[in-house]
Amino acid sequence: MILITGGLGFIGLNTARALLALGETCVLTRHQSAHLPEDLKDEMGTHLFIEPLDVTDISAFLKLGEQYPITGIIHLAAHWTRDPGTRALALFEDIQVNLTSLANALQAAQEWRVKRISVASTISVYIGTTQVPWREDQPLPLAAALPIPAFKKCGEIVADYLATRTEVECITMRFGGIYGPLSRARAVLPNLLVHAAIEGMKPELVGILGNTSREDSYDMCYVKDAARAIALLQVTETLHHQVYNVASGRPTKNQDLADAIKKVMPDFQIELPPGHGWIDPSTLPFQDITRLTEDTGYQPHHTMEQAIADYIDWLRAGHEY
């Protein structure tokens, strides 16, 4: 039985689906959200269980091990204050909550003697690294100007240290630019453009994470592919590394994304800014997934066009979000 912290989140729910498809049983923790998609409700009470959890409360965390025979943990829960501005207390709270929850997850893994704990990290730890593709064994800049890469770099070090001292197998997963069904992140370009196309609206590109010029690119990974990769990392019997990129393994230009949407919805009107916003126009950043492929057999199932068509079909079906 696999415990997924943040299990009712965007990546958590898709990961639960992927694990169920592999024959696993899951416990999903929730903090605020209690929404469960209709297609998962038939699994409730047999293969899927939901439990409220404050991940900073170690006693509540450990009690889950008394209720369920947990054999593995996927730690996705995170806390980020939206637009903290200059409110220092909000910034400190983010770090405190995230480091405490990570320590609690690793303590639970040790006490429950689980086989493996998989911990979420991010593509943004590579910011400042110019050699592409981005590989897990590349040296990373120690400094970080943004909160998420700052914490995730700290988290990777803490997880490695605690795993070594506790002899718990701890796997770090560096997620690429994940998009698709159940995501509420409209500041991610694929999500924004697909929703704008469905709603018949002109997309507002101000405030989007990353560059939006036609020739800019990054590793865009459809969430159903990413979820399957996470599930495989959790259940594969033997892994040979501690850090894995979870991504598509290829760069996708913003214009290719827009073209894929227009292929499904020809009336969609979008004019991305011309040119290239990256410092080095010859660099197409993406993550190398050789480790992931060799150890788990993972390959992305969706091309960009297939992913966009599937995403649009999902939204057209009338799902809540």
C-alpha cells in the first residue's frame, strides 16, 4: 500500500491513477481539498483511501501507519504562499512547513520500515546550468533566487542525509514542466493556452512562468506520462540511482505547443511574441531521462499533439477543473 502525501493535488491524483493501473492500493492524504474525481470514487474503500493530514504533525503522520499497512511513500505535499511579497513571515513559514513535512515523511518511512520513499523536486534546480540536456549528475549552482528551487535544493540534501543515516531508500524526482488534467496552475503556458482555447478567450500572457516567445522552449511533460514515471519509480524492484529526472526528455517550443492546440481547435487565435527570450538562442533546455528509462522502462506515451488532444477531450467532457 502506497501513501501519497498531497494525494488530492494535481500530480497526486494522476499518480494514484497510475498506481491503481499497476495493481497497487493507495492512501491519499489531504489538508484542505477534499475533491475526488468521479472516475476514482468506485475505488474508494477497496483500493483507494483518503485521510486528512497536517504533514507538520508527526504524531498524526505516524498514526497512519497504525491504520494501514504502508509499504512505500510518495511525498508530494508542499506549501507555497501565493505572492508573499515582502512579508518575511510568509517566506519563513514556507521553509518551515516544507522542511518539517519532509523530515516527518522520512521519519515515518524509517519507523514503518517502508521499502522506498520518493520525494518531489523540480526542474528549476537546474537554473543557472547552461549545459544541456540537464542531467542528474551535473553540478548545480548552490545559490537560488526563487523560493521553490531554494527549498528543493535544501530538500535534496536533507533527504540524502537522512536517508543515509536511517538506511531508508530515498529517491528524489526532479519534475519537468508538468501540465494537463486537474492542474489549477493557469500561470503554466500549456494550461493557460488550452483553457483559453476551450473558453474561447484570448490568453493573457502577462504573469506566465517562463518565457512565452515563439522560439523559447522547455521540457513540457504531460501529467499522465509524469504520473506513470512516478509510479514506476516507486514500484520498480531495483533502482541504481538516487536522483531521477521525471520529464518528457525533449524540448518543446512554445510555437509547437500553440500549433498543437490549433490542430485540434482550428478557430483558436493566438499570436505569441516573436523571437527568442533565452540568453543563448542555441540552447534548447530539456532534461535527460536516460536513468529513468534504463531503470524502469519508462517512455513518454504522448507526443505534444496527442497530449493536447487528450487534455482538450478531458475538458470538453465537462470535468470540474
